[in-house]
Amino acid sequence: MEIDLKLLQYAVTLSRHRHFGRAAAALGVSQPTLSRNIAALEKQLGMRVFERSHRDVVATPAGDDVLNMADELVARAEAISHRLELVRDGRGGRLRVVAGTYAFDIAVQPAAIDLINANPSIRLELLEREWAAALALMMTDQVDFAVFDVEALRSMPALRVESLGEFRGRYFCRSGHPLLRKATFDVEDVRRYPFVMPGMPRHQAGMLEGLDAGATQDASRGFILPSIAVSSFRTVREIVAGTDAISVAHPSQISDGLATKRFAVLDMPTRRRAPVAEFGVAWKRERTLPPAARSLIAIIRRRMRAIGR
Amino acid sequence: MEIDLKLLQYAVTLSRHRHFGRAAAALGVSQPTLSRNIAALEKQLGMRVFERSHRDVVATPAGDDVLNMADELVARAEAISHRLELVRDGRGGRLRVVAGTYAFDIAVQPAAIDLINANPSIRLELLEREWAAALALMMTDQVDFAVFDVEALRSMPALRVESLGEFRGRYFCRSGHPLLRKATFDVEDVRRYPFVMPGMPRHQAGMLEGLDAGATQDASRGFILPSIAVSSFRTVREIVAGTDAISVAHPSQISDGLATKRFAVLDMPTRRRAPVAEFGVAWKRERTLPPAARSLIAIIRRRMRAIGR
DNA sequence: CGATCTCCATGCGCGGTCCGTATCGTTCTC
DNA sequence: GAGAACGATACGGACCGCGCATGGAGATCG
């Protein structure tokens, strides 16, 4: 049996108005059109839905059953229609994002909080992964897009990439660190201590290239590689707090530690004004971004502009 | 936004087949028709639902959201379509019945059990009421139809009435009743004991007219009226069991009391072979019976034929 | 490297469907 | 008994939606 939502909608409206003329007006059609559509519904259901008398139009007992179900289905259709509008406008639907540690902490997670506050009905899946895992998730269509250091993204021709903007990180250390006792210090001083970063060392190229430490060379890429690689920034924090190791972060990532004097930022004269890193968003070339992705990306861009100074 | 179930159905089918040609064949339409309908859906949703490549047709991320909702709505529409078929065929929907004590016990309740067993999805409201209350329920559209002694029903011109068939009741008394010690007894003997029946005495006309007791006259109607009127048959049973009062019933109403020797049937030579009573079904003239009512009525008729002998 | 194949999109013509206007038929009212 | 109210029906026109035929872009193969 073919169900036509329009006919059900007509029946529901008629049952509310109990009058063909007024129901037709409410529906924005002529009275004969409503008459014919109700007759069509009754024909295709094989039963009479309304009793017509000259003073009243009222549902038959079987019509009551029909109207209850019609009401339910029409209401559900309208709810779905509304939810689809939210999806189209980037205010609803499912959004699956993967990001590296820095991008996750600095861009995705704060932006996601704004997005959820603005659109509570959105369904988010936020994954923090290292680059190789993130790439695999994208290529197998398990996430909609990725936020990473833009250099890693641009190395993959299968991806479409857009820049999200730059930001400057800072070296930081524990608050009792020996370096802090010096009146002045520079990159050469920093190099004497262990350097810890999250993620696989070979994928931190873009992050490190912009640092002042970039002036110090390693054999292949022209910058120093972390001497300690761990998988989460939580571990970076603990190692920095418990050793003389130094790391790099956006101040928001360690702001609680700054407030409690657990960490200190190592500000030193910069040799060049290059950014620490440039984040980018990327997705599989032949796929389409969901509209909600544009909402999140716009929030991230705004945030990156705010902290990029 | 107007939702068209057909377009959603097309999209769901396409997402399963991932191929326009095969999906179109499965839907029984031509491939261009499916192409155009999917394009129409995408246009009216304002977003792309499918990625078309030459080897594959796959949903966009937003399309996933669309398809999930479409799937849900289509499935619900199909379920409702099925339930509407049940209503039309008298195998589902809501059915509200009122009956008097005898009709309820003898006809409606057993028939309802058969109906439920045959159609578990049916929704029944079974009311046992005296005649005046039943009439009020019918006239206020709170029940779909009534099952009563046909004479009461026919007295109301506002009702359409159909006969359900006749049945014979029997006098019964407690098992130690004095009458049972007599070798023979007749109606005149019965008249010497209290007579108890459920319902308002003036409404038992039809029930009593057919009894042999009808040969004994009262001033107005030519038969004896109950000397004790109670509202439920349960009370009748208790009074008969605890006193010398006599009543009338179908054997099925007291069969447990017969088995435990609590009651005894008073069989006596009958003077005429008239039925004890004729049940009928009635509903408000301008209303329509729900299809399920026909199912219940058919079962009652079958049952009345079976016990009418 | 071009011919062919695959597969979705599009142009075209037609048949049916759906709508609104006008009108009818019935019932209720005064 | 005339008129009003109201749902059903007749009719003509516009538009929609279908299938057939064809186009066009990318993959495949000789």
C-alpha cells in the first residue's frame, strides 16, 4: 500500500476543523480539492474515514485509528524535516573529526565546545590520533575530516586541504627549572635539556620548523627532533613537571600549571618571527564535507585569528 | 519543507544498491526516473545526498544523516500501512463494546477471547453496563456498539439493530434446594420462591418473555418480574447459593458451580419451545461500525448458533 | 592511444493527474 | 417552501512525472 503524507496531513487537518471549507482554507487549497483528496484517501485505504453530515464532519471509529496513526506519522515527518534543515544549515547531523594532539587541544576541542553550545542537537565524534592513524581513518571514511599541521596534510595528494591559520607556541619548563635562574638565555641553552613532544618525532616537522629552535640544525631537516616522544600531551606535562625536560605548547594548554606556578614559559629573544605552526583542515578529495564541518571550521578559524597574534 | 515519502524510499533503495540502474530496477522504475527523483530530493533538501563516481554511488556525510532519518520514516510508514490494513480487515484497531450482564457473559466475553487469540494486535475496550448506561455510552460515541437483549435495542429508533441469534437459559438453584426433593415440579412451584436477576427489573422483559415463567402473568407485560434485582451476576450466584432464591442463566455461567455441586439446573417440562432470549447488536444509526466489530459479531453469531440448540 | 564500455545525466514527447471554477444535490433553518 | 449551508461532482487547463533515446565523462582493454 502506498502512503501519501499529503493525504494524511489533509485528513488530520480536516479532523481538527471538522469542516471541509475551513480545513481547505487552512491547508491553502480549495474545498473541492480537499473533498477529492479525502475521497482518494478513503478509496486507497478501503474504508470510510469520516462521517459527513450537514452540520458536522467526524471520524468513523476506524477513522479514529487512521487519524491517530496519521497524526503520529505526520508529526514525525515534520520533526525529521526540521532536523534535516538543521543538517543542511550546519547546525545538526553527525560530524566526525580527527585531530593531532596540538590541533585537538588548541583548535578542535575549544571550537567543539562553542559548536555544541550553539547547536545542542549536533552529534559529534572527536578523535585525537597521531597522523598515520588519522590518515587511515580518513581514507576508510571513518571520519569526515582531519585537523593537523598543514605540512603533513599537504603531503597527501589524495586530500583536499585548507589552511586554518597560524599560531605561535612557547617553550615551557617546570617552575624550578635551572634555566630560569639565568638572567638571559637563548636557544642554545634550551638545546642542552631533554626535549619532549607528543606524537611520532618524524611527523612534528611543521610544528618544529617554525620554532626558534629551528635555527639549530639536525642532519636531515634543519631542526632539532624531540629526544622524548610520547603519545599524549598529558604525559608531556607530567614529564616537564617532573624533570628538566623542555617542551612547547600554546599557553592555554598549560594555563592551569602557569596559575599554580607549576610551569613557566621560557620567553627569549626571537631570531625570526615565523609562526610556530600552521594548522589545516583536510578531507578525502572525492568526498564532500558535511555542512556542520563548515560551522566547526569557521569557529576554529575565528579562534586561530584570536590567538594567532 | 514538504517531505515526499516516495523520494525518501528511492534514496534508501539507492543507498542499498549503490547503483542507479539496479536500484531503479528494484524499484520498478527506469534509471532516468530514479536519477531525476534523486536530483529532485537533493534540490529540495538543499544538499547533496550521494557522491556519484563511475564505479560507486555512496552517501555524503550529510547524506548519511538524511538516509538514517529517511530509513526510520519509511519503516514507520510501512508499519503504519500494515496496521491500517489490519484495521481495514477487522483484524486490528480499537473496538469499544458495551453489553448487558447476560450478553457480556454468554456472548461478548467468550467471543472477545477468540478475537484476541486470532488478532493479538487488536485493542479492545469491553464494558459491562446496564441498559440505560449502555445507551448513554452509545449516544455519546463512547462505545462503538452494544450487545443486549434485542427487544431493548429495538425500542430505540436512533439505533440500527441486527439480531445475533437466540439462546435458551435455564432455571437454577442451590444444590440443596427443597424443590430438588420433589419428584416433579413445574413453573407454579418455581413461583413460590424468590426470583433474582441482574439488572433493572423493567429491562429484563425480553429475557423473561421467553422463559416458561412467561406463562405466569403480571399486570402489565404478561410475565413475572424478578423479586430481587442486583447489579452483577456474581451477586446473583451468591444469593442463589446462599438462599432458596431461583435465577436463570446459561449453563456456562454456572458451570463451575455445577461441577462442584454448588448449583443445580431445574429442568422441567416446557410448555412452549420459545427461546429464552434473543441477543442483538446495535449502534448509533448515523455511525459506522469499525471493521473489527464485524469480526467480533461474526464470532458471536457462530457461538450463538453453537449454544442455541 | 584510441575504441569501447559503463553508468549517470539530460532532452523530448506524451499521458495522466491534480488543481480551481462553476455547479449540483441534499439537508437544515426560518 | 424559499433560502442558506455545505459537501460532492463536472469540466477544462496546466503541470508533472514517466519512459525512450541520447549525451557525456571516466574507466578499461586491445
